[in-house]
Amino acid sequence: MPIPSRCRPVLSVRDLSAGILSGIDLDIAAGEIVGVAGLLGSGRSTLLRAIFGALPRAAGSMAIDGRPLLANGPAGAMAAGVAYVPANRLGEAVCTGNRPRDNGCAAVFSRYFRRRRTRRPADRTGQQKAALDRWLCRGPRALLLDEPTHGAGAVARQEVYRLVREVAQRGAAVLVASSDFEALALLCHRALVLRQGRITAEVAGPDLDEARLTALLAGADHGEDAR
């Protein structure tokens, strides 16, 4: 699929440090779907949570459409047009973990969608599609997805891909973190390789495939930190 112009990024991240993350720089254009390939403990979920404000920044800055995204938590991120669907989706409580900050994040989501309460889907894939549908109605500027295809069958995967592409086609910037490298290769315009909290490589075009991402995460190309 054609790569959108990156001259005017919707989402910009500069020198972000949070949790395991260190010195993260990232630009995503309108209509662009960018993957974050990482293994467990790489910081892939941490990156999404930090952008969304569910995890405090130690350093760095972010912007949406050129306007600074202040470090005032999920409420501020949502007001700026940032949408987040984490890997652990439990109805309206769509922030992971049981820490006080996460519970507060869940409360923000509950207020945000208070007029759109529906019967909770019974299965994980249904929860994912319902969450994407809710965000789609809000017209987000940036969509953050954590493991969107985990546990999904072939038909459900195609529906998730369709919804994500629809968000991008409406002009949003999309960031997808996943350990499913096949899904990233099929869905994304380009993918970043995250190892131990740092971006160590970027892959696009014909180089973006499951085997290439696996090799880069194993450190097989150009030593330990191919970039």
C-alpha cells in the first residue's frame, strides 16, 4: 500500500524516556500505520502507555498536529485526540494493571464513553472490535493499539485490519505494538524494532516481512543493534 507523505506528522515524539524506554524519537503522518515490533519486556506496551499519559514521562516531549501534548494524563491525551486500545481489554476498564494510576485511567474511559455503554462482548476478539468501533466514532487523530490481533482467528483478523485501515484512511496516525510480526508486515507501512527500550531499526517496503523483523530482534543483522 502507498506510504503517506510524512512532511507534516500528526504524532511527534522527541527524546521520550519512561519506564524502560530511553531516547525515543517518532513521527507518524496522517494516514500512516506504523508498527512497533518487540518481544516481551522490550517496552512496546510501555511506549503506548507513555504516549497516552498512563505512564509518567521521565523526559521528552510529544505533539499532536504540532500542538504540545502536555503530561497531564489520559484525560489530556484523549482531549487532544489520542485513542488507546491496550492488550488487556476488560469492558470499559481498558487500561492495564491494578495500580491506582491505571484505575484512574479506567475511570476516565468510563466517563468518556458513558453515553455509549453497550453489552460487553463475551470474547476477547469481540472486545477488541467493540473498542475500535467506539474510538472510530470519536474520530481520533492518533490511534494506539497494543496486540490487536492476539488470539484472533483469520476472519477476526481481517475485520481488525479493516477497522484500523479505516481509521488511517480518515487521516489518523496509527501506532501498532505487537509480537505478531506477520500482522505488522501485513498491516503497517513501516515498522520500528524495539529492543530493551530503544529503537534499534526501522523497516519499510519490501524489507518489511516477518523473517526480517525476527532477525532484527534476534540481533542477527549488523551485530547487536542494527539500525
